[in-house]
Amino acid sequence: PMPKMKSHSGAKKRFRFTATGKAKRKFSHKNHILTKKNADRVRKLRGTTVVSEPDQKRIEAMLPYGGK
């Protein structure tokens, strides 16, 4: 039999899926050196957003079992 497919470990840590199967991601530039970034900019980087359509296909290929 064929071996099991492996999920991409890096993608596993970066993406979550909504109930309808869309991938969510965090915003970049929110990890360090925050003192020079103004509060408005940092506030806009909070939370998550749904990935773009071309990226959605790439993420699905990296996470064949929905990120599990």
C-alpha cells in the first residue's frame, strides 16, 4: 500500500481552517521590534484574515488532512 501523505509541518503551525474549509492566517510584522511601530499599525495587525484564493489552493496541498 501507499504510505500516508505527510502534512507540511510549517503550514500546520501557521494556518487554521474555518468551518466552511477556508484557511485563516495571522498578519505578519507583529512579532518583535514593536516599539517603533505606532499603536494604530500594531492594532491593525491583530486577529486573523482569510487567505487569498491562489494561496488557499497551495495551503490545501500542504495540509491534505485539514491541518491535523
